[in-house]
Amino acid sequence: IAERPTAGFLQLYQKDDDALRTELSEGLLAPQAATSPKFLYDALGSKLFEAICELPEYYPTRTEAAIFDTHLSDIVESAGQGGVLIDLGAGNCAKAARLFPVLRPRDYVPVDISVDFLRGAVEGLRQRFPRIRMTGLGMDFSRSLALPAFVPEDGRLFFYPGSSIGNFAPEQALSLLTAMRTACGDDGGLLIGVDLAKDARLLNAAYDDALGVTASFNLNLLRHLNGLLGADFDVRDWRHRAFWNPAQGRVEMHLEARRHVVVRWQGGQRHFREGERIHTENSYKYTRQGFLQLLERAGFPAARTWTDEREWFLVCHARA
Ligand code: AVJ
């Protein structure tokens, strides 16, 4: 507890990390160019994602919220009150804030890679909920879930809503879930939201909306890369592509070159043919049974689940 920063915020993630640049550079130079979806979330990317959540086509956020509204007392009874709520990919912290009045956590630890965005959100929340101890963590939990020592070990509840787990391929998802299982101890748990497989038309519309907000969110990655890598991507050279891949059970997002382009950055350069793509995100969709099996393999044998009438989205509380 002594190590708890007085400012209530700790940045563990180094933006100018060489490892990060190497990772990006390698991804861009791979035969199939690819970048991790975490790079979609600079400050503007986080705002564009907030806008996506308001779109009529983007059903996950409001479907999940409706499940929480309908089953809140059951969910809280299952998850237990008064613990340590660790919010992974907290963003604007709005989903956790809606739980506070009933879940009444003793500690709230929001974690996000988008440090500046998180800092603003936590400052606002601290005013509204002065009784909850809050410490924001700017860190890349996809690399390591090692939490600082001041985070209490008893009664840890990991909160991973919004189907962010879908960004990981099943085997990577398994290792992240296993890391949560280890970090939550035998008296903790996991409250997680998972998007379910559904009609391709619904999925395609959700990731390629009429207003083009998702396109902007995807294209904004290039601006972020220009800043991170000193790259010279021209956003106008690229177009958004998103589609359901049934063989892989995932929606894929790509950026496709509109014409032949040459891109240069610190540590590399590459030619992209017209039509060549950078793979920017996967969003895996699960069945209830498939996800429960994954939880079991991760060491969470017991889980309660809640869904909506259309069975579009699943909320799980998994216990050790
Ligand atoms: C935040 C990863 C859950 O996969 O649906 C939304 C991100 N990408 N539209 C998702 C996203 C395009 C979102 N997650």
C-alpha cells in the first residue's frame, strides 16, 4: 500500500518503448502486413471507439448494457460486493461506473494502454465516487498482467467487458484468461462480456457502418503510426475493409491500399501494391459452449452466464 502513488495514477507503459517500435516494424514488414489492434487506441482512436458504441449497427455495447440492466442483481450476487475491481481496457470507465452503486468495490483499478484518455476518465470518476480508492494503470496487459504490489490480492474481480477478449486468437485468449485466473487467486473471479457468432449481414454492418465511423477508427491507426514510428502514411491512400471470416470465426479489419504506395518509417520502408492490405484487427465471435470450454481450460470450471433474448451477446461470471 505504501507504494501507492499519491497522484492516483501510475504509468507502467512506455510510449516510446523500442520494443513497441520493433513490434510494429516487424508487423509492417511481414509478408501479410499486420498490426496489433491495441494500436487503434491513441486518444482520438479511443474517442472514435466511443462514437462506434453509439452507432445503430454496432450492437455489442448496448446489448451488453441491456444484459447488465436486466440481470444486475443476479450478476452482483454472483460476483460479490466490496472487492477489488480490476477493469481491463477501461477506456472511459463508463461500464464500471454503472456497476459502482451496486457492486460497491473497495478498490477500483482501471487499466488501459491509452494513458491520457484513462487519466481524464479517472479524474472525473474520483469526484463522483470519493469512497472508492482508485488507481489508474497505464499498461499493456496483453504483454503481461503483472500488477503492482499495492493492488490488494484478496477479492480481486477482473472486469473485461465489451468482448475485447475477441481481439485475441483463441490460444492467446486462453493465455490471457489463464493469467487472470492466476492473478485473481482462489477467492477472486472474472466478469467478462463476449460477443456471440451470428448472421454475417449483422456482423458486416456492425464493422462497416453507414456513417463511416468504423472506417475513420481504422484509418486513424495510420496517423497513430505516423506519430509512433515517424512513418509517412497518407490516410487518403487507404480504404477501410471489414468482413466476417466464417472459416476463422472472426470479423477482420484491414486497411487496403487504393493505389501503389511507398511508405517509409524509422527502421524500414515498404511498397504496397494497389489492393494490398494491412490486417489491423480480428474480432473473434464465440458460442456459449465454446467460451465456457475456454474458461474451463483457463482454470475457471464454474461460470454463470446471462444473455439477451436474441442471444447476440454473453456475460459470464467465472469463479476459480
Ligand atoms: C473493443 C475489440 C471489442 O472488436 O468489436 C469495434 C473494437 N473494432 N469496431 C470489437 C471494434 C471495430 C471492438 N472491441
